[in-house]
Amino acid sequence: MPFLDKTKIQLDMKNKIVLIALLLLSFTAVSQKFTEQDTLRGSITGERAWWDLNYYHLDIEVKPDEKFISGTNTIRYKVLNEEQVLQIDLQPPLKIEKITQDGEKLDFESKINAHFVKLEKAQKVGDYNEIVVHYSGKPKEAVRAPWDGGFSWKKDENGKHFVATSCQGLGASVWWPNKDHMYDEVDSMLVSVKAPKDLMSVANGRLRKIEEQTATKTYHWFVANPINNYGVNVNIADYVHFDEKYAGEKGVLDLDYYVLRDNIEKAKNQFTDVPKLMKAFEHWFGPYPFYEDSFKLVEVPYLGMEHQSSVTYGNKYMQGYLGRDLSKTGWGLKFDYIIIHEAGHEWFANNITYKDIADMWVHEGFTTYSEALYVDYHYGKQAGSEYAIGIRDNIKNESPIIGVYNVNKRGSGDMYPKGANMLHTIRQVIDDDEKWRKILRGLNKGFYHQTVTTQQVENYVSEKSGVDLSKVFDQYLRTTMIPMFEYEMQDGNLIKYRYTNVVDGFAMPIRVFVDNEELWLHPTTAWKTEKANPDATTFKVDQNFYVDKKELSEK
């Protein structure tokens, strides 16, 4: 999802109130009021746990004139335990008309968004069974896509319908019935979309066939890889198509572009960023994760979104973020933010996917950091560092990055720039760029097409780096505190230093420069001293470390 640009607010918390602050943050998280609907949406309920998704066939007709959709979703699943009630999710005002298994109509009970289907057929462990959900209605219209979600019903400059879906956070059940929890990804999927004949329907995966009817066309798109629910999308417009081939790490990758008819020349110029991002991200993260499904960039009437193999684009063919450089360094205008950011999600969001949206930083922190790595690859390490440091001005530090588990509650928007800067800081701590690259590639290989928790990611990075980073993750992900590095030059040849404003046990090493000579210090909350050149005149903390600093001699 694209970053929501906000003004930075600086917080200066004193060491004496650190404990109080932590307690207040913990109390705030616990005291938030969550409803039964939050739990039904955000937890692995008993009616979800006993069956494993195998295949979807979403088969719908979209009527833009009426802002109406109807159709079915065939849900194939493997039985893990012998239970007889399963949960399907679909949000009003859409309505389930009927649910069948083996042609027989099934009873179900509804609790607003959650629908509990009573199966009559015995569910035997190891069996693969199907249900078919028939539904229809006028789905929620997105007011501020992609942040609120739903259907975007727009028109292009020629008066033709320009339709798209987006649904992260709100849930895919806002427009189609499914098992709407991120922990269980379907293994493969067919998306069939019927729309007016003068328009083209584009969805995830590869186009299998087009069926023509009198006034409509049905496009059948097949996804060969596991896909998360919010990654599924439908786009309908007067599209034109062009393509190219990319010689990647796993062979030839098809790059397909679908844009509004009037924008094809602008797109051919702007989309030259795509081969460049593939080169950079395959270097840093490993092979593009969905060669079988190709890569598509699809124009939409909102800013953009990371829909798997069908990345959506609406940055108005401008450099940066709608023409602005989020880093204020100049580097952010060297690329189209939406192309780079949303495509970066193919590795972090679509290949590696959070189990719970509370861990959304795994998507947004790594992907925001991918922008800096793109700059690093094409313009050099110093440029990439400047970009990462520059986006710190967007950090607010009002609440922790990690949200509340099991109630579909994401954490702070700081997961974008602060998450990226935590990773940039960890790169400095590891102090071995080849090892860092192997860790990033290893994450995408080790968790290939999997759903993960924050703890799994933390453990992997610590293990592969050979550095216990648990307190670093705690500091940046679970508190709003920024480490304060305090120091004092004594008697011309001693550096006195320590950390304040940190979690218990925080002892992150830090690089400083004394008269431009590199020196590694190992601060804790206790005062330490280090000898320096008695003739030293300057002392600088490496800006690549996301810490605040205070010279005690300063008044």
C-alpha cells in the first residue's frame, strides 16, 4: 500500500518517564474496545482452523452502470479435522443468496460479516471438498482508495467506465466471499469477470481465454501461485495493452502493461522503471516470486496498490510521490514512487505475507526500505543512505509500529519510514553488505510463498546475522522511543557515553567518527569511556543509525 504522507512531529521523552510511557502504551493497547466482529474478522476462529484453502474460482459479473456485482465463488478446501461448520466472510450490503455443496443447498447463520455454514456431508480428514457461495449486491464504494477500500466507480476523460477494487485492512470480503484471514492463502485461483463488451477486464495471473457474449465479454485470469485475499483485484476500463520481456534470474519474465487508451505514450515512457526495478530487486531480494503468473502494471483511478502480479498504478505519470520527493533529498524524484514501492511488495507482502495485520510492518517497512535499495543499486550506496535518512522527517512516533493481534488492528503508519530506518540501522550494525544482501534474499527464499509472524522475521535476521537483534526490534517496533546517545568529550582524549530512552537490555553498537576516523562504540545504559586521539577536534555520530544524540557539554 502506498505511504500516507504526513507531517513529522518530534517527541522528546526523558529517561525518567520511560517506564511510565511504556506502561501507558501497554494500557492503551489493552484498553481499546474491540467488538465480536473484530475478533471474528481478525482471529483464527474454530470455524476457520479445521479446513485449509486449496482453490478459488471467483466468477462474477460487474455492471458499472448500476454499480452492481453478482456471481459465485467456488471454494475448495482440504479437511484437517472432522468438523461440520465453517466460516465464510462477506460484508454488507452484499448478500449471500445461497450456499451449496455437491448441489445441495446448505443452511447458514450470519453475524453481520461472518457467515457460519452448516455442512451436511461428513467431513473426513484428508478429503478435498467444495462449497459454492452465490452472492450479489452493490458493494461498498471506496471513498478514499486505497486506504478505505471497496469498489472505485469512476469514468475516464472519454466518459468510459474506469472501475477498480482495493481492500487491504478492510478485507477482501468487502467485495467477494472468502476465508478472510491472512494466515491461510489459497494455492491457486481462477478469476472470471464479465463486463460490458467495450471494456477490458484485468485481474491477477495470466489471461486464459476471453468469451464473447452479445453485450458482454468474460475474461478468465488464472493465478498459479498462492495469493493473499487482499492481493486479488479486478480492474475494468477502456484499456490498451503493451508488453516486453525481461531476462531475469529464473529466465524470461513477461512484463505486461494495461493503461487507458489516451495514456499509452506516457506509459511507454514512464514504465521504463519496471525493468530497472526488476534488476535492482532481484539483486537484493532474489528472483521475482511469480514468474508463472507474469508481472502486470495496471492503471487505476486511485494512487496504486500491491495486488499480486497485477500491481495497480495511479501516480499520474509523475516522478516521486505525485511529483513530490518524500525524502527531500532529490533522490526521490529519480523514480516513480508508486511503480517502485508497489512492485517492491511482490517480495514483501505477496511472497512473504503477514499472518496478522498487526505485523503489517513486514510489508511496509521492508518495501519502504526497498525504495532506498533501488536508489542504492542504481545511484550508489551513499545515495541510498541519503534517501533512507531523508524519509525520517515523515516519522511521527505517536504509537508503536506493531498493532493489536487477533482483532484486525494494524499499528502506526510509522511502519513505513520508521520500519525502513530500523532496517537501514540493522544493516549498519551487521556492517557487512554481502551478508545483509544474503539475509534479504534468504528471507524470500526461506519464507517463499508463506505467511509469517514478526517473531519469525526477527529470529531469522538475528540468526543469519550472528547478532542478537531482539532488543533492537523491541525498541523500534514496540515502543515510540528513539534511542538517545549521550556523550561527552573529557580531558581531550576520553569519550564518555551511554544510551538513554531505551528498553531494558538495549545495547546496540554504534559507529562514530573522531576527526573522520571510524570508531565503533558499544553503549549500554551505564556510562562507558573510550580513549580517543588527544588531539581530536571533531566527533560525529554516523547518521545512518536512527538514534537521537546529545552532547552533554551542550547547554
